[in-house]
Amino acid sequence: MTEGSCLRIYLTESDRIDGRPATEAILELCRDSGLRGVSVLRGIEGLGGHGVHSASFLSLSSDLPILVEAIDTTDAINSALEQMKSHLGQCMVATWPVSLMRYGDDDGND
């Protein structure tokens, strides 16, 4: 088992970074920073600074919540955040410690 960190960046579908869709820009920044284990998740509903964002039939929202989540070593996450910081603007960012395990390996370790 290896100690690491989880990085989560909170966005909405309409967010843009450096003139590009935010998810596209952040995925490129994560790749350029060398992060592995990055996923983009689309929410069905959320409450943020601009009110409720919902996928319900009545609201027909095109501004749903998006989460970009990465797991890696703490050093890799911290380094990536340092490189991304100037591009993230007002994005909400959260990190927390995680234990990294990869099952199926001969010894069960990373």
C-alpha cells in the first residue's frame, strides 16, 4: 500500500479555462503534469454559488456539475497543483489523503 492524495476539482459544464472547455483544459494540464488515474464525472444535480444545477426534465439545464478527480502520490498531486494553479481561476479544489492499492498484482502493492 502506498500513501497518496486525491485531487478533486469542481466545475460546471459551461466553465472555461484559457478560452477552452474547462474539462478539456484540466485534462491536458493533468496529463502535462504527469498525473495518472484522472477521471471526469458528470453530475445529475448540484448546488453551487450560482444556485441549483439539475438534469431534471423540467429544468433542461446545460450547465450540470462536473468533477475532475485524480489520485496519485502526494508529491505528484502537489506538483500538479502548483503547475495548474495559475489556470484554475475560481475553481473549487479539494485534496485529501488516500491509500493507494492495486489489486491483481503479484504482491497486492502498487
